[in-house]
Amino acid sequence: MSHDTMATLTRETISAAPDPIVRRTLHDELLERLRSMIIDGDLAPGDKVPEKELCERFGVSRTPLREALKVLANDGLVTLTPNRGAMIADLTLEDLEEAFPVMGALEALSGEMACANITDAEIEKIKKLHLEMVTHYEARELKLYFRTNQQIHEMILSAAGNQTLSALYRGLEGRIRQARYLANMSTSRWTQAVQEHEQIIASLEARNGAELAAILKSHLANKFETVKEALQDRGKP
Amino acid sequence: MSHDTMATLTRETISAAPDPIVRRTLHDELLERLRSMIIDGDLAPGDKVPEKELCERFGVSRTPLREALKVLANDGLVTLTPNRGAMIADLTLEDLEEAFPVMGALEALSGEMACANITDAEIEKIKKLHLEMVTHYEARELKLYFRTNQQIHEMILSAAGNQTLSALYRGLEGRIRQARYLANMSTSRWTQAVQEHEQIIASLEARNGAELAAILKSHLANKFETVKEALQDRGKP
DNA sequence: GACATGTATATTGAATTCATAATTCAATAT
DNA sequence: ATATTGAATTATGAATTCAATATACATGTC
């Protein structure tokens, strides 16, 4: 992508420069900041997002902020109503049920491709993360467990070596995010999840793509069950 | 409308009115127009997109246009370089090869879900379209063939009844679009494509999800082969 | 007191303006 | 003639301004 552009900039001299100055637009910067704020739950679903307030918070004018909001709306993270402004998108049960099979298909694909492309070093890294995750599980550290868990799935995804796949998967993952923080896994389900991860590692080591795909898919199904319950129970004690 | 009905008009009846006035923002309108211009090839890949010119063409100021461009860039239809403006994204061979397996997974899913949900009426509609497509094939009307073909795939997608899936698939389809118009199908491949479509119809009628998924996947693989060749040959006679 | 109507305020959508970076092109040096 | 420098032009990024719309509040009516 930026490959061609760079190459045709000038002969070789300048494009081969060691450290090109990277400038970003405010829009881009804002986009990234807002995205992670939403995904991390700093901005809660359903919250109205007054432009003025955010502008002050970031010290920018409304123009770049609004540009960022349009993009986020396009990605489904924000809901934009004409003349009424933006609110952080609220995940409905329907959204969740729609996203589920799609993520399943993508997850399965990532498993197959990862098995085809993963290096031994990457497998080692994942095994380390897995041990770390088990530690968090034993200590009942839900937050840390989630993070490590996420890292493992990220590693599988990047091992698949397909940017398009990664981008789509992350996009959906971002939309599911909110219920994540509501989820209060039962002990038995948590144990089951860890066991599934053991299987994931095994299939990965065996580089058995079909098997990994199947495991990831059912692992995801279980995760969705948990998220769905959290979503349905929200608001209640 | 009778007296009685008038008298009983309430807030509910009003909001449930059949035809609410739909107002759209300029940004939204532009987004749609630009998107289809790109997908239809009115704006060629690699073209620079001078803001001023487009503003004049649409009779709007730069603000909503730029908002639309940011969104299109996010979708990969446009490439934005800071201080240098926008150009219509150029599809590389790598992009194509990345998109392929992802579209395959989505297409397979759409087949499975379509078989589970499709109505008899929808199948009839698709069969009609298929006959139309065969006519175009026999007349060697490539453009019309493409359009009808696309409509069939659109119908399967919408029969699957999953908005999320549709949105993602259309997004990828949009990025592949350009090579479409370069493709000059050989007679044998064209014949093969039509035969595959016969199988698609058959699986759909039998509501055999797994079978349809497999056929769609290999049908897609063949399509990619054609598109890939077109992409490699472009510029040459 | 509940509801409807009208007015003031605040917020958003879009145009305009301003500042800065990129491009063009002429003048100069090689 | 070609390449290089620097001023003029143009296009872009972002802030500001203006207009349209929605919200909040107050007033009046039943």
C-alpha cells in the first residue's frame, strides 16, 4: 500500500532514509484515542458525547473531532443521529447474535491460517502467555486473565498473517467489548475456558488447522453464552 | 381517514406513522454517492481526488466532503496522505490475495445461513434471475451478466438474514471491484461459472447448507483466479 | 395539577476563513 | 541543455463563524 507510494517518491536515496518523519493528522490521532476509550470502557455505552466537552478535553476544534466521530459511527462504535449528536453505541442482543456467527467464521479461518503459517517461536510465545493466563486464573484475577487471554487470541490472529482478516475481526471484537466488562464468569465456565485453551495450544503445536478451527469456534460459542448472559442481566444486581 | 380515527390519534399512532420524514446529512449523502462512484468505476483507481473539484460537482463545501473521505479511507476505498490529499485506492495483488480467503469464509457462511433461512419465494426469485443471467451469457453480454450475477449473490446474502455479515462482505466486495471491469472472461471459464451457478441453485433448493457453502467457496476461488489475471495483465494489451 | 404552546438557550450541520505544507514554475547556476 | 534553488500558487488541515434544529424552560389553559 504505502509500499508503492514510497518507492515512487524518488529514486532510492530518500525513500531509503532511515527515519522518515511521521506526521499524523489530528483526525487520526483522535480516532485512535477515542476508539480505545470506547473499547476500554472509559466511555460507557449509551453515553451521550457532547462535542464541546470532548473538544475541551483534547484541546482541539470541532472539525477533526467530528471527522473522527463519523468514522467511528461507520465502524458501529458510535451512533449518530442528525441534529442530536453522538452517543456511544449500545450493544443489543440482536447485534450480539448477528456478530456471533460472523466472528465464528473469521475465528475458524484464523485458526486454519495460523496453523499453516505459525513459527515455532510464536508457539513458544503463546505457551508462555498461556502459563501466565493460568496463573491469573488460579488467582481469580479476572481482569488480568482477560488481558492475557486477549493477547493469546491476538497472537493467533497475527500468526495467521492476514491483515484484512485481522482488521475485520478486531472491528467486531470492538463492538462486543462492552459486555466484556459486565461478564462475571462462573467458576465452572472459567475452568472450561481454560481447558479449551489447553486444546488450542495442542492443536497449534500439532499444526492441525481443521481441529484448531473447530475448537476456536466452540470456544467462541461459550464466550458468547457468557457475554449474552451478562448483557441480559445488566442493570439488575 | 374517518372522524373516529382522527379523534383517537395519539402519540403512538403518530410515531408509528407509515412514512416518517427522513432527513439525511450531507455527509451521509455524499458518502453514499462517492462510494458508488468508486465501486462503479466512475472514479478510477489511482486517480487523485481534488477536493475543490468534487465540491463544485456536488455543490457542497469542503467540510462534509472531507468527512466522507475520511470514512471512505477507513473502509479502504480511498488512500489519504497527510497534506497531499486523497486518491482512489489502488488494489494490489497482495490486497487481493488477502481478501480472498476472508471472502471465502464469509461466502461459505452466507451459504449455510441462507439455506437455513431462505423462503420458497426467494428461491423462485433467484431462479428467475438465474435464467436471466443465462440469457446474458448466451448473448455474451458481459456487463449485463455481471450485474445479474451480482444480484444473485446479493439475494443469497440477504437471504442469510445477517446484517453484519452483509456489511462486511459488501465492504470487501467493494475493494475488489476495480479488477472486475478489467476481467475478460475466457469462454471456457464463463461456461464453468454458469455451471457452478446451476449447482448453487440446486443446493439452495435442497437447502443443503454444507454443500452450498462448498460450492460458493470454489466458485469464488475461480472468480479470484480471473480477477487476479486481469489485475496482472492490466496496462498490457 | 396536568398538559399544551411559545420562547430562550444550547447544540449541531455546514460554510467560511486562516495557517501551513506541497506543488508549480521561472530564474539561475552548473 | 539539465539540474537546482526560491518565489508564487495551490491544496490541505484545522479553527472559526453562521444558520438550522433540538432541548429546556416558562407561560398559559383546561
